[in-house]
Amino acid sequence: MFPSISLAQEVGLAVLLVAALVWVIGLGHMLWDTRFPHPEPGAHEGLAAIPAQRTAAGHPMETVELTEAEEEAFAGLIRTLPLH
């Protein structure tokens, strides 16, 4: 390539140029990504694989009848939870 430098210097120069090119491409990619913000991972409506929540009148196996004592115990448990 260059008559005044050795083969080892030519190989080193080629490696240096490739590394600089990779660095410039990586920097450009990083700056391009920060220019266009991506939405937060949890900000979307939901996964397509998880179905939407059904109403209580959906499937009979999805509802549970509680006795009055169980409802009172659940209400007491909910009152003990700290609200933020």
C-alpha cells in the first residue's frame, strides 16, 4: 500500500481505521437513539399474549362466593394495608 512503511505498520493502520469506523458508527447509532425517545417498557397497554380482564360475569370458575364473615375479614385486611 505505502512503500515507505512496513507490512506490520500497514496492518496496524488498517486495524486502527476499522476501529475508528466502528466507533463512529456506534456513536452515531447512540446519538440517533437518544434523538428519538422510545416509550418505557411498561408504558404500553399490555402484552398481546395476555388477554384483557373479563368482568365478574365471565366464566363461572372465575368467581367465588364469599360468606359474610369472609367479606368482613377481607374488609379488615384491606383496612390494614397502608395507602400511598
